[in-house]
Amino acid sequence: SSANMPSTKRRCSLVAVRLAIAFSSTLSKTATGFAYAPNFITKIIEQSTGIAPVGLLDVTGGSGSLAVTDADADITTSSESSPSFVGPITTRFPPEPNGYLHLGHAKAVSFNFAVARAFSAGKGRCHMRLDDTNPTKEDEEYVKSILEDVRWIQRGCPPFDVDDSVDAVELSEEDRGPWYGPVRKTSDYFSLIYDAAVHLIERGEAFVDELTAEEMREYRGTLTEVGKESPWRNRNIEENLELFRGMRNGDYPEGKYVLRAKIDMSSPNLNMRDPVIYRIKHESHQATGDEWCIYPMYDFSHPIADAAEGVTHSLCTLEFEDHRPLYDWVAERVFDAGLVDRLPRQIEFSRLN
């Protein structure tokens, strides 16, 4: 019956997650702890930070190291403008609480936690963050389910030592887990993300648009045709600020306005063609209630949340490779504005289908 659907989906999710544990072992138990198979990401982190991973399996036949390939070097040098590395080495697992974890999530959990543990010499740690930017699809049931599954996937693994005074606080029952410190949420940073949007408007790098969704698709162009600029792209800064405040105050209905980054409508990367970074949603949020009626888009909130938390290496699956230029664009501007004090780096790995 329909009343049993949530529990049925939950059981299917647990089966998938447990199959993933049996299938994906980048980590294998040994008598003394855990051993990890080295990969191009651990090589890149070692090369860019000068910190060697520990507990890696010897898959080099005694040579002691793996060479960095040309493909690896392309990723290694993708953020040459970044400032010098500032530790500790920090990864994160940031699912949206809009469903139960599946096989690919289980791989991402294992991978992010394993990479952090491999860099214990760099005080490696992995954060647990819920990407709760879309109240339409999110639910507290999914929050509880995700945290329970991550605890199960990481069962038996040593916890991360909390040695910072900011994080060394008494944790609630919900916050306790194999991750570093408390459970974090993107909604924890809504005020910071809003301030970042205002900063972009003040710099002339964001504008309030009123094209419909269909018109925006038409204006966007294609992989072979450049896009067209919105007729509202060149609103003056004062008008943009006034309209964005009105969006924040709930003065307009959903769909009336969006906030877009002003980048390049002729870019060969469609993600850089003036992407939407805020939209209006008059819905209660499972964590913030009715405090907000505008919500940031993932591509805008993600690098800001990473930077705010001190995430050093944002490990994503390959479908986000084309999003990396936008990730860097946002992170660099928030850093330059002094809203955060470090720049995270995005590195992609293959997804599990």
C-alpha cells in the first residue's frame, strides 16, 4: 500500500548501501588498522600540500610511489591562482536530504572518509554536511536516514580526533558520528551566502532577471551557438540591490525574479552563461522554518559552504567537472571579498553507476 512506501524504499536503500560496502573497498581491514589503495587524488593532494598519505597499500611493486600522469597534472594545476595550502586536510560528504542513500552515495562516503584518514599526518578530517537548499523536496525523515546510514557505512572505523576549541563541544545525539565535529548544514551559512550575493551585485557581477524559465532556456544558446544576454542584464546596481532585497523580504511571487551571476553568455561552458544563483520559494524549510523565502542554487552555495567550513579538497563525481570553473569563479570572489579565509579545491572522481 502507499502507506508502506517510505519503509519499502528505505529497505531497498539499505540493501543498495550494504551491497556497496561489500563491493567498494578502497579500504581493507588489517590487524593494525586500515590500509588504503592509492589513487590519483591522493597523489594530487600529496603533490599540492607536501603532506604524504599514510597506510597506503604498496601497489607499486616496491618502487615506493606512483607517477603523476598528464591527466593528473591537468587537475593539479587547475587552480594555480589559489593561495598556498592552508590545512588541515579536510573533505566532506554533502548529500541533499531529498531521498535515501544509494549505491553511489555509499562509494562517496567511503571515498571521502578514506582520503581524509589517509592524511592523518595533515590532521585529515571529513565533515558531514547536509545540502539543504531546496525545501520543496527535503524532509527530516531523509536527514535521519542519511545520518544513520553514514554511521553504518563507517562502523568500525576510527573517529576523527577533535582538537579545535571551536569544534570541541559537547555534541547532541544527532551530531554524534564518524565524521569530524557536529553535523553541518548548508542552511547554517544562508546569511553568509546571501551576503556573498549582495557583494556580487555591488561589484556588478550579478543581476536580477525576470525572463521566464522558457525564455532563459532560449537565451542560453547551445553547445554550438552562443547565448544571448538578457534584456535586464544591465540594470544598474541600485535597482538590482533593491529588487534583491524585495525578493528576500517576500515582496514577489515565485518565478517573478531570479538572481543571476553575470559571467559570459558566449562561454563554451554552458554553466558559465549567467547561471541562476538565487530563486524565490515561499516554502517552510525543515531547518530554518519561515526565516527565508529565497534559496541559493547548489552551484552557488556549494563552494561558499566548502570555504566557510575550511574544506580543502572538495571531491566530486565526474558530472561536476564542467561545473568546476563556476565553483572556482564563486570561491575566488568570496575569498577576495574577505567573506572566507581560504579557497577550497574541487577534484573529480568517477561515479558508481
